[in-house]
Amino acid sequence: MDTRHSSRVTVDVNGESHEVTLDNRTTLLDALREHLDLTGAKKGCDHGQCGSCTVLLDGRRVKSCLVFAVTVDGRSVVTVEGLAGPDELSPLQAAFIAHDAFQCGYCTPGQLCSARGMLDEVARGWPSAVTGDLDTPTELTDAEIRERMAGNLCRCAAYPHIVAAVRETASAGTTAVAR
């Protein structure tokens, strides 16, 4: 690799520190998949339109195909592989299974990371475009969930199941931030 066009990047991914040398044009998605062997985040459109590559960067949702890996130096990333503990699924993952919130499964990693980030946003009191009263805690209605998850597409149209899984997770009070 031509070192004039590469950088050494240190990033915490799912609680583990990684140091890699990457071409400066490498996206976070490609760094995760090709350099760290974390293939959960999927390359769908590669233009930030489908959301299948969604991960959490410092606790906030990002489409990893739009983020240059060099910009995450010293930061924290959580992928779908980091949502669960070593021996069990996260409550959100369990709810996705219980509600059949995936069909082909291609979008599921991005949906899960987006839902995790969205639940944290709600817990922090962040409004969405459909939030009614900004002076009261957000009620996580189906419309609120759909609006907040709008950046994640599902070709199989499992949306009602995804909404039900997110609603169940939220009503169970499991809105803690991932790692």
C-alpha cells in the first residue's frame, strides 16, 4: 500500500481496540468487513440510501458506507456483532426473532443497529419529525417508530414486524445504550 495515501487508524470496535493501516479512501463499512472481518454490516446501495450498513459511532447511528474510516480514529464503533453479550441475544435481537422482524435477513443488522440507536435517542428525549409535544416525554407510537426508522429499507417489507419488535423492546424498558 502506498503510504502517502494511507493512515494508521485506531478504533474501538465492540469493546475491542483495533489498529489498522488503511487507504485514506476506505469507508468504515469496508474497513469493518475487509480489514476486521466483521461482516454483519451489509453493503447494500453503497450510497447511504438503504441503511443496511448502519452501525453506532460513539453511540449515534451512522451509515458506515458514507463515513471514511480515517475519521473514526480514536472513536468507538458498535456493530451488530457487538449488540449482544457473549452468551445471549440482546432484548432487541430477541424481539426481532419473536416478531419475525426479518425475512431474508439482509437488512437486519442495519435495522438492529438503527433501532438500538433510535431507542437511545428516545431515552435521551430527542424529538423526531412526528413528535407532537416537545415538553413531554416522547410516546413511542407506531408512527414515531416508523419515522425514526425511515432510513432503513427492507425489500421483504417486514416493517410491521420491525415496528412491533421495537415497540416491545421499548415497552420493556430496555433502552440502555449499547456498549
